[in-house]
Amino acid sequence: MKIPKKIRIIGKTYDIKIVDPVDIYQNDGNIQYNISEIRVKKSQSRECQEQTFLHEITHAMMDTLGIDMGERDIDCVASVLQQIIPQIED
């Protein structure tokens, strides 16, 4: 899966940054709603970057829809997306 430089989610465009470090907390990724930016940790495997990206866009989707989901639920949705997307791309 290709991680884009920008993604539009329900009318809002987020810039995607692949960076090290992501933040001072050593997270693999984060989303900054106030500046519409998603950060993914560069020094992790490509598969982990994809999982982190999907995790963060799931946060963006749920936030925009007003759905409150915990980290575990976000991880589950991101894992399913990671399995589905390559099938669509082929």
C-alpha cells in the first residue's frame, strides 16, 4: 500500500508526514486535528508504517463522524483495512 502525502477524509484534507521522531512520547504515529496533519514514524518497518497510517486515519474518520472509539477498537479497524486495501489495489 502506498501512503499518500495528503488524504481527504469526509471533507477534510490531512497532510501526511513520515518523520522521526513523531512526538516527544515516542509514539509510532499521531494525528494533529488542529493543523490537519498525520505523522507516521519513519524508523519502523513498511508494514508497521502502513498499520500506523491506517490507525491514524481511522481516528480521523471516527472523530469526524462523532464516534467515540478506544485505541483497541481503532487498532481492530485499522488491521481489517490493512487486509482489505491490498485486495482492492490489485
